[in-house]
Amino acid sequence: MNEAKTYRRVLTIAGSDSGGGAGIQADLKTIAANGCYGMSVITALTAQNTLGVTGIHAVPVEFVAAQLEAVLSDIGADAVKIGMLFSPELIRTVADGLKQFAPPAIVLDPVMVAQSGDKLLQDEAIDALRNHLIPLAHLITPNLPEASVLLDREITTAADIDQAARDLAGLGCANVLIKGGHLEGGDSDDCLFLAGERRMVRLPGERIATRNNHGTGCTLSSAIASFIARGESIENAVRLAKEYITGAIRAGAAYTIGHGHGPVHHFFRFF
């Protein structure tokens, strides 16, 4: 008798992007493109396109908890990716659910700052993120503005990043990836701090000229979660995910969709 096949399961907890470029939609495309079975817990609905967000409808916290329990009590997950959680109540609810089911890997993309530089979360939510969710994460993936908010100080240069990564690990997360896309100059190198090994890893990145950069953070964190679910180490998962997002940005630059910032090409390896 043949042994039953199983999927590598990845759960994304995030908001829905009706334009398909970011959020739940980008996550599920990324998870599928990288060979895993995607599931979702939707925290908010947005009316959104390539030009921006015109409306947000929050999902009641109790229903978020019901989605989380439904998925994890039956299907389970080899890795969980978390995107923006907009309220302290929601953050605590998600943290409680993850403590109950204890998935083997949690990747937290702490979406807190808009491209304009405006905070997307209340101060109380940022405190809840620090106290309840970051200590549960196996990896957090802030960009420079988000790392600045978490540490309550400006992080703008490559010289700031090393200490910032160590300080973020001090909040209780196992590993920290600080994305360098907001650095000045031609490079956008990332910095991965592996707290258990007290080791810093430099990850070079090229800056690709394109307006189709919507959802890059969602895509990267979902790709990392997918490779972890497939059995890769944190370091290898990050390296493979960076290779994937670079290819998706490069391929997506050739397309025109909408009138604003379009998506990356999640399925560039297939068509």
C-alpha cells in the first residue's frame, strides 16, 4: 500500500487586498508558487487597487479567533506567517491562539509604517506587538522604518542595523531580518541576526528600478515561511526567499497593470 502524501502547510494571518498585489492574496500566491499548501486567517478586508486603499473593514476579533481555531485544530501548519494586525485586542487574540496550538515556526512581518512614513498602528498596538507576539516569533522581518518604531529610535544607516538587529532580538524573538530597502544608495542589503548562534549574516540585494513593488514585504515573508515549512533552516529559507522575491520583482517590472504601483510576478517561474 502506498504511503499517503502530505502537503507542506503554511498559514497566513493578514488582511485581504482586493487588488491582489499584497496581503492575503500575495501570500497565497507566494505559498503556492513555492510548493506549499496555503491557508488563511483574514483580519481585515480592504477596498484597494494599485493607486491605494479606499476603505478598510475590520473583521471582528472573535471571528479571527474562530478562523484560527478552525484551521489549526484540523489541518495544522508547518509554518505561520503574520502580517498587519491593527489593534492590541487582535494582537493578543492571535498570540493566545498561537500559544494554544504552538505551530513549529512563526514568521512575523510587523507591518506598522506606510510608504508615506505614517504609523499604521496605535501606540498601544505597538506595545502589544512587542509584549505578546514578538516573543513568540521564530523570525521577524521589519524594514528600517518598522525597526525604528519598535526600538523608538531612528535607524537609517547600514551602521545602525547591526545593533538594531541585536536589540530587536532582545525583545524575545529568536531571529531578526532587517530589510535594507530604505537605505540610501544603489544597494538594498539585508541583515539577518541568528540570535541562538549570536551570528550576523549579510545578504546582498540589488535595487531593481520598477514601479511594480506593491506587496514585496508580504511576498518575502510568505516565501520565507514556505521554505521553512519545506524543512530549510532559517538562514537558507531567507536566502532562498530573497532569490525568489528578486526574480519576482525583476520579472514583474516588464508588466503594466493598473495605473499605480503594480504587483511583483509571483508565478514568474511558471509563466
